[in-house]
Amino acid sequence: MTQTVIAIAVCTLIVAAGAGADEAQRAQIAVEAAARGADRTWEALQAGTDDLESRNLFHAALAYCEAERDLDRLAPLLQAASAMQDRDPASPGYGNFLWKRSETEVRDYNAVEFGMRSATAIWIRHQERLCAEARAELEQLLEHATAACLRHRVAPAYTNITLMNASNLILLGEALERPDVTVEGRERLDTFCVYTWAAGIHEFASPVYYGVNIEALLLLHELAESAEVREQADALLELLWTDVALNWWPPAQRLAGAHSRSNDYLRGRGGVEGHLWMAGWFDEPRQSRLAPAIASWRPPAELERLSSERLPRLVRQSWGIGRDETRTHYLLDEITLSTAGAHFGPDDVPMTVDFATGRDGVRGYVISDARQDPYGTEDLPLGPHAKAFHSRPLWAAAQRAADALGLALYREDDLIGDPRALATHFVMPRDVDAAWIGGAAVALDADEPFAHELPAGETLAIQKGSAVMALRVPWARGFDGETAPAALVFDGNPHGAMRLTIDHSAGAMDPREMPAAALWVRVGSGVDDLPRWLAEFAGASVEVEVAEGGINIEAAGADGPVALAARAPWQAAERIIPEPCRTPLELDGAQMGRPILERIPAVARYVQSRQLEPEVAIIASDGASVDAATGLVLPPARVQAHDDDPRVTVVHSPDAGGSVILRATVERAGLYRIEGHLAVHQEGPLTLRLLTESSDPAPEVTRIMPQAELSWQPLSDEAIMLPRGRVGLQLMLPPGASIAAVRVHGVEE
């Protein structure tokens, strides 16, 4: 059968299968779809395409193995991957890969993780299918890549890369008979599990990267030799699928609510849908990833029932150690409201309203925009990849079920783009039944663009079915210090979206004040007396106090007060009402995440030994001192009284070693000297690692610490550059060492 006929047959199968496809049919569809993708990669390779990606060479080789066709293409695909691998042992990119063939050096250190995800599966599942040439080529690739994976340390908060890195190391170690590599991978996976128990999934609710996370864990569960590792992967898969189930909203066929790291602001689509389709959770045929097609693990059936039947429900979760690193999602029959308490990155969607519009419907969402790109459709080449990055203000939010407050404060250096274009948008669907500003209806049936002023204090509301969203702007300020104007705008876009736009640009060429906006949103489902509902919201009190160096906002929510306060130097919310969630996942107040994680031995040991919840320290421009016990203490290290002075609390590293991660908010980027108040039982190396969400390997320095009683000692010979914002300092302690505190001093450049 020709490949053209095969493609037609598969497309026919996809259309015919739909909701009626059983698991075997879906797996066949996914494998054949992956093989068709492999054909496109092969064609690009033959054509010498510059933007050919190294990861796709491995994906194509695995797809051909799973489809049992075109095996003669494996050797050329692997040879092309070898040509894109850095083989210079002296290079910082040694063992890693060019992301695209057009590049001349490794720019994205994540490339090795995406490639090895498929390469290890080929070696373990299909080694016998490889000709001698392909087998030798792949073995060389794996050996060099192992060195790259070992050096590629990232923060446990960098969820998808952390999971791929640990999984790859475990499988590479087993495949190449390198127990040292497997042990290292298991230690990194244990660290991630403990971090997640304490902080939650940091790349929260991402429709893109939850797909990557699940795929890495499926392959680990399917391919790992160790029963304990498979059980660990099973627990993490159950945690992720429980998270997905609680946030998957069947009326819109999407992972609803606030997202981190979104590639689709308008509709919230992403790779996680391939897993959901494979599991039979929604009907539209999707070209799934290979991992769920070849893996045996499946989500528990009760999770789908929970997702579709438990309405209304209130989902809350933490995604970091900071008090404001939290997320809330209130799901009703016809509408959902969600907020994130802070920004993770420049491609977040921190406040959302989802209507029951199906997968193609536009979401309601907040976006901070200085690029005249309110719909997130224009990519920007920041970092190794172009994405629709936007400004990252100090964002704070508080939510009590159907009411939410959001606050955006635009500090110096927060903007991506031109300050003369700065606006806070609340994008919303235009395909609604009705819209009002105050008591006046807004005509939505014309195709012509419009802009309707939203007077200060008035309510903007939209209705679809018996679901309604109402919004007020309690406070908004431009660069000139005056009230920033707001308007409901339709600009003729083809997306089916309109937007509330708060324009901060006045005075941007001579700014005197920090631009800001506060939003108050309320949602309702099954509203049968709309005038009364709207009148109650419009008449509810909201108080805004703006003083030098501070702001306080409190609104009378339908179920109780909702409040936010922030103070200079504007690093995080100071006051949040109601109190944010501080556990990885909860449903209507019941713990859902931690009981799953506590099945993992490393987590169980941590829970048994922990004494203090980790905290986030503030490092001012002139420095700070941080108690080591306030950090995330990773087993086998433990918190205890110092042997010689029981009044002093220390983090003690036993003979097996140990580490502690101190999370901090740095107020000013710059050079800092870092000292430790520590005692060293015997001379040994202490490694100080700087953890950020960068794809680059974590910068680190190692210093041989002399034997000493408890005293202040430098942890590095040179000053270290710390970026502004939240960072992690991981201290890998010598065996038998104890550390009481870390002191950070600013250094004049």
C-alpha cells in the first residue's frame, strides 16, 4: 500500500472513529499520525530545511519503529541527529543538541531532554529493529547525551524540564548500565517530589506543559526497570491527572481557569488534549502524542466522573513556596472564574472567565500588553524561542468562589514593548447573548468596530445563556497619575473577541507615577433574575486606599470580603483575603494532592522529619540574612539544634550529605557576596547553585570548606550575580556539616 493510500485510510479512520473509537483504535490513530509526522520530518531532512529540529529526528525514528515501517530511514535520521550534537568535551554544550539545524551552537539546553525522551524509548523498546549502523550511532548519541543531562540541572520549579531530566537520567542509566547515572536521576526525581509536596506544581495548569509532564512520566512508568521508580511515576501521574480532572471543564472542552505558560491565550488549547483524547475524555479526534499510545498506564475512571459531575466545585492549589504563589478556580455549570495569585512568567493567563462555548469559543482573560497584541497572536523573539511574551507586572489576586479581585502594578523594567501602548485588557467572547454598560445595552450584531466608554464606577456585564459575568474597575492609573480611561472595544479582529481596555499610556513619555489597574469580577450560573443580580453587584461596596508607598483594596463579595494590599518595594501582595491555599491541590477544602505524594518513600521520609514550612526571604539592595531552617530542607539533611549550642537551630547534613533550597525575592539585580554561618565536621566541598526558571544549566560554584566550628565563612571566592525577582539558592553541604544562616551582601559593581 502506498503512503498516500495509508494517509487516506488513516484520515478516514480518524473521522469515522470519533467518540466511538475504543482504546486500541485511538492508539492506532496516534501511531499512524506520528508516522505521518515522521514523513514530514524525513522530507525536511531530504530537502535540507534549516529549521529542522533535532528533537523531531528522534520523534520520527521512534514513530517509524512503533509503526513498523520505513526502518531503513532510522540510520540517516540518527546520523543527522549526531551532526547536530555538540561533541566537544570542552564546550558548555557538550552532549547537547542544536535546537535547529541552522544554529551554530547550543542555545537551548533543554534540547537534550526533548530528544532523549524518544531516544531512550527507541533503545529500550526497539534495539532489535536497528541495523548495526543505526545501533552504533544511537549508542554514541546516548553516551554523549548522558553527560549533557547530568550537567543540565534546573530548578525543581521548572516542572517539565525537571521531570524530563530526571526521567531521562534514570532510563539512560539503566539502558547503558550506568548505575551512577540512575542513582543521580532518582535523587533528582526525589527532590522534585519533595518540592512538589511542599510547594505544588510550579508550572501550574499549563495546557502545553502538562502534556510534556504526563508524557515523560508515562515513558518512565512504561520503561523503568525499578518497581519503586514505576510506583513513583504512578503517584505523580495520578497527581497530574487529578489536577487535570479538577480543572477540565466539559462544557468548554478545555483545561479551564488561570494558566501558566500558555501558547493559546484565546482558547487555552495545548498538548495535554492529546492525552485527554487518548483517555476518551472528549470526542473530537486528536493526533495524540506517542507516549499514551505505547504506555499501559491509564487515569482512574473515577477522575472523569469527578470532572463532569462535581459541579459546582472550588479548586485551589499552591504552585510555589511564596504565600501568593497560589491558584483558585471556581467551576459552575455554565461558567468558571479563576485567578493566579502571582505571575509565573511572561506568557501567563492570570485571571480568566470561561463560558460554555465549546473548544472554539473565546475565553475571558486578563493580559498586560505594551505590544498592541491583546490576543497573544504575535510572537516575540525573547530567549531561544519566539513566543507571545507580554509584560509581567506585579500581579496580585484574591478570590472567594464567585468573586475575584486582580491588581496589576507596572514597575520600572516590567514592560515588554512600548510604554506608549501600555494597556491592561480583559479579553472576552463577542459571541454572547447580551452586553451592558451600566444599565444600557450594547449592540453586538454589527461588524463595524466600536469603542464604548466604561465610566468610572460603572459595571460591564455580558450574558450567555443563564451565565453572566460582571466586571468593575475600582481603580486605574496612567503614567501621568490620573485615572486611566477604560472602554469596551471591538477592533474588527477575526478571532470573535472583544475587550475591556484600560489605557495607561497618558504621560508615558514623562512618567510620574507607576501605572496600575484593579479589576473586580463576579460570575453567576443559572441566573434567573438578571436585573436583581446585576443591581446587587453594582451596589456592592468597594474601598480603595492609595497612599504613598501602598495600596489597599477591599470589595464586598457575595460570600464575604475579598481584599488585596501591596506596599513598596512592590515585590508581592502584603495582604490577601481570603487566605490563599498553601497545599498542592484541594477540592472544596479537602486535601487531594499530598495524600497521593505521601505514597512516595522520599516524601514520606520528608514529612516524618520536617519541622518548619519553607518561606520566601526578601533580599534588599543592601543584603539580608536568612535562617537556613526556613528553607526547603531536602533529605537526608534535617533541621535540628546545634550540637554545641542547643539555642541555635541548624540544617545538618549527615554523612550521606544533603542540601537545602532557600527561596528569596531579590529587590535589585546585581553582584552579591554570600556567606554561611556553618560548622564543618571534616573538610569537604560545598556547592552553591543558583536556581531560576532559565533553560540554561544552573550556575554553580564549589568551594572546599575547611574544618571549622560554627562561624561565618564565604561560600564562594567571587561575588555572584543575582537577578531581580524570585530565585533559589541551593546549598549542597559537605558530609557532617551544619549551617545556621546565610548572609547576602550587595557589592558595588
